[in-house]
Amino acid sequence: MKFLALLMMSGVLVTSAWACDRPPLGDYDWVGCIEDGVSISYQGIKHGLVDVAGDMLIAPEYRKIHRLGKDGFGVSNGEKWGAIDRQGRVILPMEYDHLLPQDDSYYEIIKDGKHGMMHHGQMIIQPKYGSLSDVNGLIVAMERRAEGRYGNYGLIDHHDRVMLPFEYDKIFGFGEYFVVGKGDRVQLLDSNLQVVDQFEDVDRSYHDYLPVKRGGRWGAIDKSKKQIIPFMYDEILMGDEGLFLAEQDGRWGVVDTHNQIVADFDYDFIFGFNDDVAVVKKDDRYGYINTDGELVMQFNHSLRHGFYHGLAEVVVYDQDVNGDEMALYGVTDKSGNLIVPPRYHGISIPYFDASKGISIEINKKHGMLDRSGEPMIDVLYDEPFFFHQGRAEVSKDGRGFYIDEQGRQIGGSWLIHEKACRHIQVGQQFEVMIFLGLAIPMEVVSVDAESRKVIVKELLEDKDFEIKCEDIPDSM
């Protein structure tokens, strides 16, 4: 991806190389895409708002701005967040940790690690919960316990009235139903919160089907709660593309929504479908099958994830100068061609956007390749980054700044905040979402504020490893 300069035509709307409409740049260092007649502007190290003609609506005075629905904007001084409307009138004072949009009229507020909710600029739920999420017209809330630990889940309405008590291990939506779990009992509730079915376990799905367990065996139901896969498998995972990954007698295969075998039960594991192919493992070797179950590519490298937008990350193992095992990462296409040879210490392909570049890491410094594997941004920066609307926020030598897609600095720079670890305490717990939407529980073991390093324990496997303070969510 090559950066093309934004055309400057006074008073005339232009289309940029980033496939969106932008106002004229004028005296600003950068302007974002126009949405609902407003664009975010940037000058020096501050953000404001302009209209479609590039005329100032709000002077650049905020460290950051992001949208909260059609008419609201979250604004930050670099420390705390507040909210304003497009005329600059204060909706919320700047005293919150985060403001997260839910939809065009609702947004979540977080203060001191506690979650609340706003609607059209009005506080409807005070910040007191561990987490909140809208589901089928109600809100799944997690109670906030002492020392930042996770509590149980309940259901509340938009007036903060309790609809289901806080006694569940899990609550999520599936079609028009609520799935609520407690111990070894999972219930399916209708919109009146009446029990319509019951299972021993479920595997949370973001698709049209739900893997469920009964009598010690796994099957699946659809959104009308009709059983489509009988209870006959050791385990079932939703595989995308309308297919299920199923385990039977220790071997994995693929079945469709009619329980017809698509891929024989011949594999040690199947890692899920993306881009119409799935990674399969057999005898410590990896290959790919398509949605017809056909083996389409043998491969000699290990794989980190499946394909996204035609590319997948691969890993090989070598030895460093001390003789210790070292992982090296690259990128392949669906034909098995190495777009990027495995020579980087880290690599990441954005799964959500085919236009984004490939993030690379060498000796704890980060840069970027374009999607053909050609150098795009030099390996200079302290943290991974991706571009949004033609710019990326990067950090280097203790300072933060924005760059364009040619690596040129946009505007000024600022000191990386010295209190990045202030929200972290030993014993606090949080979750990390990984491939296939699995949540891994973590606990903070130690914090070094000066180096911004945190030792955390993966609770499922009792393993310790090191991350940065910035990688831990402010709300726990």
C-alpha cells in the first residue's frame, strides 16, 4: 500500500487514497474521514472537529477524540476521558478512564475500573459494575468485587433494575434467547426469562448455531432451538462457514448442519475455518482442507492462526546465539507461497481489515510490511501499530507521535505517560481473548512501574510470562 498525498482544493470535497471522503486539509496536520457531516482534525498534538468544508467546529484542544454514536464524542486530555456534543457542549466531565460506544445512542463509561452506561447523553447506569454488554434489550452485568477480581453475572434492564440475580458463571445471547450457566447446568431462557431448555454445558458461539452438551455428549442447536446435530460427539467447536469441528474417539473431523461428514475423522486437531480453509494437524504436520473437506495444501511450517483475507502467519523454530530455541515468523498465501519468509521475531496480520499492512517485530522493535511482503514502515518503534484512516500512533525513545503510511511524522510528539502502570496491582485478574474467541484468565504477579513490565500468570496452565502495562485493560 503506497501513500498518495491528499489533494488540497479549497472548499471542495475530495476523495483520498484511503477510500473515504475528507474535508480540505487547510492548516491542519491531518483530517479524518467525514462521518455524519463531521471530521476529526489534528494540529500539533491536539484534536478538534471540522465540517465537510474544512471549517472549524471545535478548535484542536483535546489530546484524543473518538466518536460516540452520531452526535457525541469522547474527548481526552491524555489522562482521563469526558464527552461533548458536536457544538462542544460538555456531556460528561473529563474524569473517566474510558468511554466505549455500544451503538448510535448508548455508550459505556468506565471510572476507577467500574462500568456504567449513558444513553443520548444521560446517565442511566452509574459506574459500579465489573462489565456491561447489551443483549436482546437487556444488559449482562458482572458484579464488581474487591481488589479488581471478577464476580458473577446477572441481568439488569436499562433502568438498572435486576432482572436475573448475580449468581451465574456466564450469560450471553443466542438469537432471541439468553444462555445462562451456573456450575454444570446451562439453561436457555426466552425473552420473558423463562426456562425453555437445559444442558450440561455450551460452547459460546457468535454464529447461527450453538454447540451444547447433554448426557456427556455434544451436539448443536440452531437459533430456533431445534437440534441439528445429535448428542454423539466428544466435543464440538463451531468452525465458521456453516461447518462444525467435531471430535470422536480422539480424532477430529468436520460435519455440516445436517450432521453429514465433510472431512473424515482423521486428524489430531482442526483449528477452524477462515477464508474457506482450515488448518489441520496430523502426525505433528500441518496442512489445509477446504470447505469440501479436501486436503488442498501440505505444509512444513507450523501455523499460528488460520487464514484471514488470503494470508496466514507461519512459524519455524531455530536456535539463537546461546543455543536456545527461537521462533521465527512469516506469512504464507493459500497456495503455500511464502509471501514473507519466516525471519521475524513477531508478526501479525489484521483479521478485521484486508487493507491493513503486516506488523513485524525484530529485537523488540516494530515496523510494517505491505500485504505483498514489501517494506512499508521501518522497524523503529517500541510497540506494534496499525493504520486507521491513513495514520498510526507510534512510540519511540519515550515519545509518542503519529505517522502517515510513508512513515512521515504527522504533527508534534508527546511524552509517553509515565504513569502507565498506575491502574495495575498485584493480584488483579483480567481476561485475554485469543483465537476462536476463547477467554484466558490472567492474574498479575508483579509490577515494575519504571520499566512498565508486568509478570502475569496464565491461570489455566499456571504459567508466568512478561507483558507491558499497556497490554492490561484499565478496568479489572
